[in-house]
Amino acid sequence: MVRLSTGVILVGIVLLFVPVPPVATILGILVVLLGLALRFLRGS
């Protein structure tokens, strides 16, 4: 099963390629950072 943090990071990466530059890029970066934070906070 895919971990939540990995799923969040993947969603963020997908958002980086959505063709609505300002909104999708900012959301993509924030979602990737959230996924990385989840990964570090859970100690894995």
C-alpha cells in the first residue's frame, strides 16, 4: 500500500504539470512540501 506522504508528493508533482500556471504551480509546490513534512514527521 502506498503511504499517505508518498501519495501527497505524487499529487503535488502532478499539479506542477497542470496547465494553469499560477494556481497549480503554487498548489503543487505546497502539496509536495506537505508530503515531505508528513514523511519527516512520521519518522520514515
